Amino acid sequence: MPVPVPVPDLPLPRSTPIVSRARLEVSRAVTYDSSYASLAYPNGDPPPDRGVCTDVVIRSLRTTGIDLQQLVHDDILRRPAAFTTVTHPDRNIDHRRVSPMLVYLRAHATSLPTTFDGASLATWQPGDVIVWGFRPCPACTPDHVGIVSDVRGPRGLPLALHNIGPVPSEDDRLDAWTVLGHFRVADATARQDRAPWVQNAPEGLHVGREAATPFPSAPWFALGELSSATAPAPSSKRQ
């Protein structure tokens, strides 16, 4: 595969703290491990050498003071009916599942185009969050999540930083599966100059226009993701 080149003409800096932290997961070769773990609260984290796809996003957004563990847990307590896959709130694990993360982002982040054609391509900026389903809709469920990179692949799309196992990767898979959501967490992109690992999350995030839409449970995988051994192969065409 040709060496990717920097994405031109994007408003965000080439190397944002979000992207840099996501790329650190790749360089550390974090092992994909969906085991349940008891975490500190707030800002709890599994062992740094272990994680799943959601941990790439959680760890990356924390560089700008966004603690999805606390924010998702608080939202579940406020709006339990919206989180149909959560039967008993658990601040150790709920934020590490893709479905609750998607419900939260749809209610509290800016929703952006999910296609890659024409003017939509320019909306994919470094540090954005992407949520995929491995199956085409209407059978789609929230299965995987990643961070939009600041480099472009040979087809002209930004690369994706994600962990689908056995270790994280930065590769040309932005359109590999069904895109269920494309989000920008306003405080994260607006506060790129914040020091990493800020302890207190902001009071609130920019509210997008889309209402939270619950998804059916996907009981066959622990955290709402599949390993690389069971995930469908990327599509040869854009979703």
C-alpha cells in the first residue's frame, strides 16, 4: 500500500492531542482485551497495555479533559430509557461499550455527514469520532468505533485509528463498514491546547441536532465490538 500523505486543507492542526493520543495506542501495540475490569472513577482506565476500540476514543478524548466514563454514566442515570442495552448501570463498563457511546454522542456531540462524497469529504477532520456497524442496515448494530487520522490514504480518504484486534492500527478503513455516526466533540476540538490528562471533565458538551436513538442489543460480543478474527472483511466500495 502506498505511504499515506498528510490530509490537506483541513481546519484542524495536523497533529492534535486527540490524534496523537490515538496514535500512541498503535505505537504501544495495546493488546485487544475485552475482559471486564473494575475501574477507578472518574477517569478510570484499564491497564495501559490492554484495551478495546472504545478505549482508543476514551483515552484520546481525555487529552482535552473529556471523561466519557463519567459523562456516559451520568447520562445513563439521567436518561435510562435511551440506553436500551444497559439493564443495570455500571460505571466500570458502560462507557466502554459501543452502543451506549453512540447513544451519548448522538445526544451530546455534533453529528456530521456519514458519507464521503463531494463536500462531505471535507467534514472528516482529524480527531473526529466514527462509529461503524459491521453489517449493512437495517441489520446494522453499533459494533466498532475509532478516531479520524490526520493523514490521507492512497484513495484520498483520511485513515482511521482504531483497535479491532489483535492490536490497534492506523489504516485505510474509514469506509470499510457501515458508518452509523460521525461526530465532533466540540469541547475536545475547541480546547486542543489543554494539557493532557486533565482531571475534571467539562460541565457539558455541544448538543447536536440528532436525538438519541437506541439500538437493539448485540449479545454475542462482550463490549459491542468484534475481534479481527470475526469482523467482516472491509467492503470494496464506500458505504
